[in-house]
Amino acid sequence: MGCIFMFRSNRLRQRIVIDVNSAERIGYVGDVEIDEISGRITKLIIRKHGGLLSLFRLGEVAVPWESITAVGREFVLVKTVAIDL
């Protein structure tokens, strides 16, 4: 029997997203994309930041759920950054 892991999407938002290949901060989770039929998360929408104290927003990227390697209390680790939005 499989284990079901559930949490509210607002608990996922604001977590810092780290690219495990480069060990660099990409940004933070701004939103999620959900498949209407299955109810599963298909992508995380990452808000990219940069510059002085990360005050400047640099756009968004969509990361497929399959690229996520770990979700912790403060961080989300991804193995690839996908599509610029």
C-alpha cells in the first residue's frame, strides 16, 4: 500500500527553490499548476529574484513536478529549471 502525502498549496508557497546541479537559489515557489482531472500538481511556478537582497523580481519559470527531488520545510530542491514564463 502506498503512502499519501498531502498538504495545502499555501504551505508550499514561499519556500526557497534550489537547483541541485548548480547549488544556486532560483527563487521561491509562487504558485502551483494542478491537473484538473487527477488533482495532482504538475508544475511549480517559481518566482525568480536577483540583485541586492533579492528585492528585484526577474520573472517566473515553470518547473515540472518530475524535476523536484525533495521538498523540505524551508526548501524545494529541483534537478533542472525548465520553461521561462
